[in-house]
Amino acid sequence: QLCYDVKYALNLPAISRSLHAAPGQLATLLQALSLLQGMHASRRAVGAHIEHDGHAWADAWALGTEIANIFPSVVHGVSLAAEADADADADADSGGGSGGGRGGGGSNDEAEQAEQERVYCRARDCTAAALQLWMRRDAKAAAAAAATGASELVSYHLPLHRLLAALLSHCGVALGFSERQMLGSPPLGSPPVGGGESGESG
């Protein structure tokens, strides 16, 4: 039910837009997704037939599907936030006059495109940072399991991966961003510089 409520709320343009206008809200969403990242990890022998299996996998699959249904609204919020920011800047430049937000022609289109890139880059970087934090923790857990001789657990539920892929796809296909704009500089996936930005405390 919570997933339905969040999906319904994000269908409202004002809420979807505010998710990117206030970085703290996006961070809260990413933190919630991190809790589901890697859920219902399992250990299975390749080629083995399992006669009896619990029903937890079905609950995990259903939850993962419902979570993925909110991603289109999250991604659409990038354009909504950029449009609102560009209009606000245009109104400010025109002295706050009525109708200034859409009266700038090509210059306003360029401003909106620049805002789209800025908002998208922030969403991409925040999502990538949350994903990198999870991957570091997952690597530590895998190393600890290997040290005890335990088999590695595998999960197919990766909402942070899916959200990042949705952002990349939207900005590459719908917004027509170049590879450099999509991946940033240095490219997405490069080793993090400095560290500590995600709030990990060892």
C-alpha cells in the first residue's frame, strides 16, 4: 500500500518536481531504496532442481515491481524541475513581469536545456553515490562470507541500478543528451575522488 501511495503522490507534477528541487527529498528516497537493494538474497546450485521453496521470493518480486513503477514519475520530475527553474530565472531577468517565463524564445529554450542538464546531473550523481555506497558495503559482506567459506548470496532486486538506468535512458533518448552529458566528467563509474561524501563512517 505504501508503494501505491508514493506512486500516487509522485503522479502530481508539483510533488514530482519538488523531489528534485529539494535535494534532501531525493536523498530520502534513495535511502529508502537502499534498504531494498539486494533484498531476498539467495544461494542456489546451478542446474539443481528445488522441490520446495518458500513464498518469500514472490513477495520480493512483487515489491520490486511496485517500486519500479514509481521511477517514471521520478525521472519525469527532472524535466518539471528544470522547466520551473528556467521560468523562474526568466521571470527574474524580466523584472518579475507576467508572462516573462515563456516569452524569451530561443534564449529561454537554452536556459531550460541548461537547467535540465543541471537537475539531471544532480539526480544522477546522488543516485550513483547511493549505489556506490551500497556496492562498497556489499563487497565487504561478500569478502566476510568468503573468509568463512560460505557461498555468496545473490539478489536480483536492485532498485538503485534500475533507477540509475531509467535516468540515463530518459536523458539519452527523451532529452537527447550526448554521452558526455549523460555520464559526466569524469565518466560515471570512475573511481570516486575524496570519498566520505555519501556519509559512510567506516
